[in-house]
Amino acid sequence: MFQHKLILPMLLALQFLCNTPLMAAERIVAINDPNAQDIGAGTAAVPYKTLSYAMSQLRPGDHLTIAAGTYRDALVFPAAIWTRIDAKLINNGEVNKLDLIKASQTIIEGKGEVLIKGSNLITEWRNLGNGRFVKPWPEETQQVFIDDKPLLQVGGTIFDGFPNKANHPLATLHQSQNGIWPGRREGSENAMPENSFYYHHATKTLYLQTNLTTLNGHNVEVSVRPALLSGQGVTDISVKNLNFQHANTSTKLRSGLISMTGLRLTLDDVQVNQGDSIGIVLIGNDITLRNSSANRCGQLGLMARGERIQLINNETNDNNTRGFNKWWEAGGAKFVGNGGLQNSLLIEHKALRNLGDGIWFDWKNRNNTVQNSLAAYNSGFGIHYEASDLGRIINNVVVANLQRGIYLSHSSRTLVAFNLVASNQMQGIAIIEENRRDPKGEFDFSAKGNKVLGNVVAWNAGSIVLPTNNADNISDSNVFIGDDAQTRSGLGWINMFMATLEDWSKRTQQDKHSQRLDMSIDSAFKQSIVNQASLNLEWYQVLRQDFKPIALNPEWQKLTTGITDLRAGPTLTPRLVKVSKQL
């Protein structure tokens, strides 16, 4: 009987898939295969040669294998209904949903080292002398590389004409901070520093200024493709084992080198490097991104929006290379707009050395967890949870950021627990209330009901900041490490009250079970920060051996899923303290 119960759903699923008009096929593209050509079915004997043609032949449920090689091309899903699932079978309970989704996925995967590039190799430059070269060029590019080294852009325009276009919709943003792109370099074809490029719109000409006498024997790459992986409104897609580099997204679009929108999408082992704008954009529900990276991108590593999004074991490092305004949309990872992230998970993430915040939730994100992640060496905040609620920021390491370590601005009902927050140049953990309110009344931006529990807060420019009215915020069972100034906590925003732990507890009734350790910064830890190598946290491990488990009421303990060690500070893993090398 038990076997029959298993077999029946399998037979129903098989029958559905076999009766689907679009039968799944195995397809192969192999640019280096001498038999490759863009005809036929893309078989092992006669594979496709180009990604573009392969994508034009792809059908829902197909499996496309991309052989090793460098492809100056793009994976763009054609407009189609990209699913083979009959919702009636699932709704009737006749077929297991997960089994059917897996059987129905369209899969694109690389075999071996696959590199997809948004740039083309360009030759036949006219030599003007003195290291200057010129070539007719049909449209503005945002990137030029010579022998893999990026040139500085001079006088560029982005997003369909910013900043030169009259009445551009972005022109009024952040005007007091030099707009959205303060890192833009002014200039012309007659005012170019060494190793730079300039595009002349009127004559449609691309200029290079180098320290070379000839470009012969050098690889000159110019970015031309706006997106290298793009699927809009797609469903049941799996993409894995691919590398992407270079893009020309921002000339016209506010999007990403990878731009995927839809339902039940999985990206696994997808590595993005040197996109001109955003590395990866994911919009939709039930999307998973894992074992992937978006590094050295011009504006932002990762942007995501939707429900039940799983971001697992990824990296967003060294982003905002073009100097966009960090208060706008720049840095490591940002989740913003139309509800941001809801009911989602970011775990085992690394956000290092970004020009901006490491991890930033902005505007109406709800019920999200940030756990087992490392945010370090960013020029902004380490983890920023803004105008959102029901966050869980748990078991993270947040060190050596130039602003606050963990910052909750206008956010409510969020738990900040069991984190190590150390050596940040502003306060370690701050919760701020500036009377900001949601005009639609959907969210409570009054910064209330937050809990700061069981954190180790060491050698920051101050420990804890809470709103003046307290508003049901709780801070307790933390460990503050450092001298008198480094371990003071405060209330408010302007004219902030700051006090030692003893006076702070008496005045506010906060941190009654917290403790202060008066000790200088550990020398080995300090040196590892200077080197930006793997963090030396031996001092923390030694201290933590003597910590006692903190008391959590049952309601709070439900919010700390996966935390079994209730001593203050995070439970460390090798990945959590290993710092990825800067390229």
C-alpha cells in the first residue's frame, strides 16, 4: 500500500510532463568545438556555437549545458511561459509540489570554466600620438580595459543622459551631497588624465589616453552588452556554475549585469565581477541565490526584492568603484523599493570593503533574518536596517566599518542578538528615531519594540544608542569592552546623553545584566584589521569561555532560530572570520 501511494503521484507527474506540448531537450553550446554551428538541436556531436542562438532555441524544461570557454555574448530568455507546471495537479494534492517543480525546471549550467563577458575585443585604433587613441563608436560605453586593467571614465553620462540631460528624473536627488554620482570625473577629449577614456556624443567617437606608444600587442576591451543574464517574468529556472564579467548596463538602464525577475528561480555558483552598475538584480518570490558573488561592480553588488528570497553563502565585496552616493543606492547589498524583502533570509554572507554600507535594508522590509554573516571594512554602516520591521540580526561579525556597526533607523520590533560588533568608527549598535512616519500607515517607523541582547560590543566609538523615549526598546545582557569613552551608551540623536554603564543603567533601567570589561584593543586583532586578512579573534574566544548563558524569555528565544549557545556574542565558524582577498 505504501509503495502504491508513492508510485501514483510519480506516474501522474510523468504523465503530465510527457503530455506537455513542449518536450524537454538536452542542448549544448560549445564555442571552442570545431563542429559547433548555430543550427539543429545543439547535440554533443554538433553543438551550438553562440549563447544567443542557444537561447533562441531553448524551451521550458530544457537542459542547456555550456562548455568551457569565453563567450562574448549573453543569456537572454525569450518572451515565453517559462514553466511546465499544471497548478491543478498541485492544488488537488495529486503531485508533490517540490518534486514537480524540480522535474519541470529549465536548467542552464556551465561545465568547466565558463566566462561570459559583456565587452568585446576592439582593434584598429587610430594613433593620435602622445598615448592618445581614437575610434568611431556608435554608443557611449561605461567601461574600457587595457590588458585587464580598467581605465578611468571621464565626463560620462548614465541612466539615459544623467547628469547632462535637462530635467532628468534623478537630477534633484541628494543635491546637497553632489547628487547621486559625486565620483563622476569631469573632463573632455582635451582634458584626460593618463589611463582614461572619454566618449564624445556629438561625433560618436571614443578617445583613450594611455601611457603607451602603440596598442599593438595589447588587449583593448570595450563593454557593449547591458545584461549578460536576463529573464523577465520567468518561472522555474535554475542557472549554475557560470562566471560573468564586464557590462554596459548604466548607459540606458538602472538594472544589473544579471537581471532576473519571476518565480521559483535558483542561481547557484554564479560569479559576477566588474559590472559597470549593479552586479545582480533579483525581483520576485521564492528566489534562491547561493554560493555566488558580485564583486568590484560600479555601483552595487546585489539588489533584491520580493518574498521568501534565500540568499545563502554569497559575497558582495569591493563595490561602488565609480563613486556613487552611498546615501542613494551604492555599496555591497541593498534591499529596497515596493516592499523590499519580506520573509527572507540572508545567511553566511560577506560584505567587505564596499564604498557604502555593507548590507542595507531600506524602506518597508519585513520579517527578515541576517545571520552568520561578516560585514567589515565598509565605508558606511556594517548592517543597516532602515524604515523596516521584524528583523532578526543574529550571530554576525561586524567590524572595522567607518560608520556604525549595526544601525536601526526608524525600524521597529527587530532583534539584534549574539553579534560581535568591534572597532567601528561610530557607535557599535544604534537605534535612531527622527519622527519619520509612513504616509500610508502601513509601517511603524517610530523605532519601538527593538531588543539588543547578548552582543559583544568592543572598541567602537561608543557602545549603544537608543531613542530618547525608549519606546519599549530593550538592551540587556551585553558585554561592553574598551575604555571609558568606547563603552559609554547614549539616548537620543541631537544633544545625545552619554553615560558609563553604571550611570546608563541607573538612568534608563537598561543593561542591568550587562557587563563592562576595561581592556585595550587586542594587538593581534588590531593587526588583522590593518592587514584586512582573516580576522584574529582568539581574544574573543578566550573571553567567551568565561561568559555565562544569558536568560531569554520563550518569546525572544523563538526569534533566535539555530542559536543553541546562549553566551554573549556569536558562535564562530571558519567562514565567518575568513576575509576574502581584495583583487
